[in-house]
Amino acid sequence: MRKYRKRNPFTESDKEVMWDRWRKGDSLHAIARLLGATHTSVRRHLAVNGGIQPPPRQRSRLALTLSEREEISRGIATGHSIRSISRVLGRAPSNISRELHCNGGRQNYRACQADQVTST
């Protein structure tokens, strides 16, 4: 029976170290030893971005904020309609409806969980 190594994705701090060492000119083998990984996994991570560190992700200004999601959650808990919640937030009713549909519906909607899902 063949043993396979368990996949261990790099943490954010590992990625920072990897990109820093890559910029300084360290070899793939040296970076891999430092991170306790194989050089092929380091190469694969670097190659996906063409060897250039991607800019940090930023949430779109059009995306719902955590405070807006909490307002949706409070509105649902008090029995308000989607249209009345959308008026309070100044958003389209379709945005509120989509938010609820994608994150558990009226019965199971949780603002923090919905925000965590979108920020990953």
C-alpha cells in the first residue's frame, strides 16, 4: 500500500516568508526546507502567480459590510420584509434576497458566518 503525504496548504505567514525569500533570491529547495515542504509545492505556489506576489485582497466597496449583514439579521429576526430592510440599508431588494438565499435563508441566516464566507 502506497503512503501519501497529507496535503498541508501554506499559512498566510508561510506565504509571506516564501515570497520574501523568493524576492531575495533564495532557491526553491532552501525555501522548502525553511517551510518544511517540498520544493515542488513551493514551485507550484509561486508558478500560479507567475513568480510575482499578488496584491493583498481587498473587499469591493459594493460588497455588503458586516454592519449591513447584522442589520439584515436584526430585520429578519423582527419579522421585517426584504423590501423594508433594503430601504433601511439603501440597497436593492435583490441584494438582500440574494444574501439570504446564499447564506441559509430566513431561518438560518447568521451575519458573522455570511461575512466570513465572503471574506475567504
